[in-house]
Amino acid sequence: MNTKEYISSGIIESYILGHASSEEAGILECVMKNNAEVKAAFEEAQNTLEHLATAQAVTPPSDLKSKIWNKIQQEQTVEEIKPALSTTIPESKDQREITERETIKGNTSWKPYAIAASLLFLISVAGNLFMMNSQSSDKKQMALLTEETKIQNQQMKRMNQKLDMFSNPDMQMVMLKGVEKHTDAKAMVFWDKKTKEVYLNAEKLPKAPEGMQYQLWAIEDGKPVSAGMYTEDKDSNIALANISNAQAFAITLEKEGGSKVPTMENMFVMGGV
């Protein structure tokens, strides 16, 4: 297996997501020390997955900290209850070995970013509930906060769907990189190896102008085949098409409704399988 085949085998993504076996992980770590191309591909995959995992993070209100602190001061009791039992539990040998292994992978896993995004979401919701209780007489404010919470719930649902796809071993991830005119653009194709369904995460693409729409293409035997039209509500949760065979994927910006053939000068990203 040559370098390109090794990079496209999916072992890098499996390692980052924590799915690689200890033997596979050891081999990859050794290869990265001696092969600059593999190491560069690893760093690029790591950055892309980190960006996608944190794309939906919800920032809590700026004044949430002061509001919660004031509430704590108002309700603080004089007597402080101390824990009766020690919370320090000696780690067994197996636990220490697991912890050491997780520490090695800590910098390459997307999970801390997903956890951070989830915690930010929970803090934001808690802040909203607190403010709703303290301003229950203000119906307009309550309505606004309720709507904001609804939007955040939808964002959290979409993020969880993405994380489910990241962790699905049947899902092949194909990173699409920006072409010459759009070097900052990025997207990710999720291709279900069992059902052949194709999903698209395209949050890193610029918003499509009015009357225009992004179209996904699969390159089969050197020929482009339409793999569906992208809309924000379909992002990562609704299959755009069923593709049985593809050597690469690409995205072009087309007139709303799509085109029979890709407009090459409007290509934004492309990536090999």
C-alpha cells in the first residue's frame, strides 16, 4: 500500500475518532514520525473534524455570570454542608492504563470539543430558564427567551446528528477542500457504505446568493453525476442521493434547482474518496 492509499484508507479518521485498534494506532503513530505527507494529512483531518464538531457551539448570554452570582448570593445559606465521604477514589492499574492511553489520544479526539459544545449549550439553557423565572411578569421577554431556547434545541439536535455520523463505523467521511478560487472553503461528505446514502455537511461554504444553490456531484468513472441539491435544513441529517460508486465528490454553485452538468468555473470544493 503506497502513501496515498494509506491516507485514503480511513485509518487517520478512525484514529482521530478513537475507533482504531491499538495495533493500527501504533502503526499510524510510527508512520507519522517518518512520513511528512501522512503527518500533514493527519493534521488537516484533525483540524477539519475539530471545526465541524464545534460549529454548532452555543455561546451563553454575556451577563449570565453576574445574574447567576447575584442569585447565589441572595440564596446562600450560612451553614455549609461538608461532604461526609472522600471523593478521591484510588485508580486501579487498568484505570491508570486506560487514562494514559486516553491522554495520548486527547489532543487528537473530537470528543472534548463535542463535550465543550454540549456544556455551553446546557449553560445557555440554564441561563435562559433563570431569566425566565426572574422576569415571569414580562410576557414579551418570556416569549423571546422561549423562541431562543427552541432555536438552541434545534441547533443541539443537529449537532448530535453530526456526532452520531462521526461515530458511525459504517460511515465513510470524505473531506472536500477548497479549489484555487475558494481556498478557505471546506465541506464533508458522509457516505454510508451499507445503504449508499450520501449526506453533506457544508457549513463552511459561503451562503449561496439568492437564486443560486449548491449542488453535490459524484465522480463515477471520470464522469460527474448529480448527487443532490444542498439546503441548510438537509445539512448532515437528510440524504441527498444514493451513490453506489464514486472516486471523488465535488460541489458547484448552480442556479436554484440544479444543473444537468456542473459549472466548472463555479466549483468550490473537491475531494477524492
